[in-house]
Amino acid sequence: MDKQEKAIQYMNVKKYEEAAKLLQEQIEEQPLNPIGYINLGNLLIMLKDYERAEVFLNRAVELDVESATAYYSLGNLYYETAQFNQAQTYYEKAIQLGLEEADVYFMLGMTFKQQALEKLAAPYLLRATELKPGDVEMLFQYGLTIAKLHMINEAKAVFITVLEREKNHSDAHYNLGVIAMYQDDLKQAQEHFKAALEIQPEHVLAANGKKKVEQLLS
């Protein structure tokens, strides 16, 4: 096992100091290999040391201007620091360079979503769900996005699928409750709000929805 692999193992079990030490050694031994800089940059993002992460990731790009993973990591850095327009640019660059993975499509969709550009977000989130069909969070965010675009029946189908895969998804129940209210099915709305609160008793939006439905039913 080389130092890169060992460092990633350390990162996975949150032994960050050990991981950083190995990655720095790797960079010293192979100063022209961008991978070490990318991995160290990713570690620094996890540690919220964004300034240093940016230095290492930019160095990776200098060494390989076609490193899709370096651009993806820079996208993550700018997303974490709420610089969504800049994050968008780097995610798009990563995709242009051939990074065909669910996570980059998902994150690009989320940058558009953060900028209230749901119409632009939807196709990227959909692509993410196609590439990673088992990921419930990606599917849920896609459902939220198309609901905002007033694709109500499509969003309802997505939230039902979310619940089929994760029955204790309180937010899926809440959103199905909202849709049921919109469709004047108050009994169904009440059931979904109750289910959301059984899963997550402190779900404020579900509590408000349940109260409103009960007022309408009475």
C-alpha cells in the first residue's frame, strides 16, 4: 500500500494528522505529481482550512491543467465557503474534462439551487440520480427542485420513491403533506405530517402543517 492509499484510509477513520503527514511526505517525494496536492487539499477542506486548501489545489491545477478531480475539489472548496457562482464554474470545468460521476453533477445542481436557479439545477440533479440511483439524498433534492418548478405530480412520485427506499425520511413525509394540502387532500396531508412528527418530533414545519390541517378539518 502506498502513502496515498494509507492517507486516504486514515482520512476515512478521521486520523487527520497522520493522513496529513503522509500526504506531505508524498508531495516532498513527488513534487510534480498533482494527486498528492489534491488529496491534501481535500483533507484541508474537511478541516475547514480553506485558505491552505486553495493553495494546494491551485498548485495541482498548475501541474495538470486538465485534472478534472482538481477542479472538482476546487468546486467543493468554493461551495463550502458559499461562493456558489465560482463553485459552479469549477464543477462545469470538471464535467467538461470528462468527470462523469454522480457527485459532480449533484454538486453542480446544488450550486444552481443555492442561487435559486431551479430550472438550471433540475437536469444536473436528475443526471446525478441516474448515475447513482441508490442515493436517497440526491433523489430527495431532485424532488424538492422539481416541486419548486410546480411539477407537482412528478415531485410526489419522487418523494414516494424516497420513502420506499428510506421509510423514516421525515422531510419526504412533510413534502408529501404539503403536496396533499395543495391538492386539497387534507386527510392525506394530516397523515404525512403526523408521520413526519413521529419520526422527528421537533420537525417545526410538519407541526405547523399538522396544526393548519386540523384547523381546516375542524
